[in-house]
Amino acid sequence: MDTAAPRSDGRLSRGPSMSTSGKPAGAASEAASYGEDYPRVVSSQPVDLSRTVLQDTPIPLVLTRSVNSQIGGPVTAMVERDVYGADGKTVVIPAGSTMHGRYEGMRRGETRLRTEFTRLVRAVDHAQFDLRASPGVGADLMGRAGLVDDLNQRVAERYGGAVIAGAIEIAGSVIEQRLARQGEGTADGQTVVVAGGQANRNAQSIARLLLERNLDLTDVHIVHGGYQFLVSPSVDLWLARPGERSADQAVRTAGAGTTTGAGAAATTRPVVLPPPQ
């Protein structure tokens, strides 16, 4: 039932009606319609994401120069098409922007080249995103991690060596048998037999070393310039508005009062911006 409350003019005003459980009737009806025991998560405050590339948004790239998996090194790629913010209208990463990173040599048994990109430079104003804390990993156009282009599994080197090793072992056995027959019935027969056995053992050792070395060969993966692939950032990329600074930049700038020279210049390094408050 409704409860009466005194007003400034002495009259009684009606307060919110209460349910039998002691809760306001409106709250009770809301809980009843939603389900009081139903689990729910309350969202954060609405945020303008027009200047934001959300996590896992694919960035289309083209490799600017070829890479060879036999030894690791730097890798650079160019953004192929404009990448828009979450509103689908604002260009956050324009075509022609560049991403920079590194690739590592492939290990035995691997068939995909892993690349990690730690820096993104916009083409228009050269604003930079520092991705060292959360590198973007290169993936093929289907979104599968790792790059696949020209893979040389070195079949001829790997298994051709096995054929040669087998031939060396056979040759060693033949030499041992022939020397053994030649030494039969002669004064130096035992010496000839020993020499034949040693020659066979040497041939087997050479064949074994050759086989082990060739079977341990790793594949050679060459990714040619012009190769198309994707990089999906592992964090949200917030493009700062002109004159806007991130919290990290503000902290570093505040501490620059006691820093001079190169240390002071380092405090203005761009970073990935956190969401605006």
C-alpha cells in the first residue's frame, strides 16, 4: 500500500508504493520482468569509438620486401586499404601506413613463418602506435597465424643424402669382402682382412654422419615481396585527437622536469592510448 509523507503545506503526499517484500513496487516489477535470479553483467559507460580500431580487427597488409626463414630479421609491411574506426566512417589507419616488426628463423618441423609487428606509423600525419607490449601477429588471408608462401622442404638434400649414405655403406662392405677373398691363403691374409674391415667401418661412419646431418635440415621458407596478409592487433588502438595526451605521456612529461637532454625527449614517445574517461 502507499505510505503518506508530510509536505511543506501540511498536507500528506503519497510515497512510492511498497510490495509485500518491502521493496518499491517498481523495483519489484522490474526484477520480476527480468528475472531476479538471472545472472547479468552491467556495462561500462558508453564511449565514443569513432577513432578506435578494436582488438582483433584485421588490418590488410602487403609485404614490402622478401624475407628468408634461414635467419631472423626485420620485416616491414604497408597497409593496403583504409581501416575504419568502430563507427565505420572515420579512417583511423589510412592506406599507405606502415607496420614494422621482426620474424624469427623457422625451427625443424615448422611450415609457417611467424612475424610480430611492434610499431604502426600512420601515412597522413606520422602518428605512431607503440605495440611492443602487445605485438600484432601476422596471419594469412583466412586469419590463420603464420605466413605461408614459397616453402622449400629440401627433399633432394634430405633424402638424397640418405641414398648416398646407403651407397657408401654398400661400397665399404664390398671392399671388405674382396680384400678378405684376396687375402685367403697368403702370408699377409690377416693384414688384408683387417684393412678391409677398417675400410668398411670408416665407410659406415661417414654414411652415418652424412645421414644425421641431412635429416636435421630445416625447411627454407621464402615470403616474397607483395605477399598479402593480415595483422589483428591484440589491444584496442585509440587515435589521439590533436593536443590530446595519454596518461602515460602525462606521467612521463611530469617527470621530465628533472630530466634533460635525451631523457627529456624520450618522454614524448607516442603510446597506445587508453580509453578516454
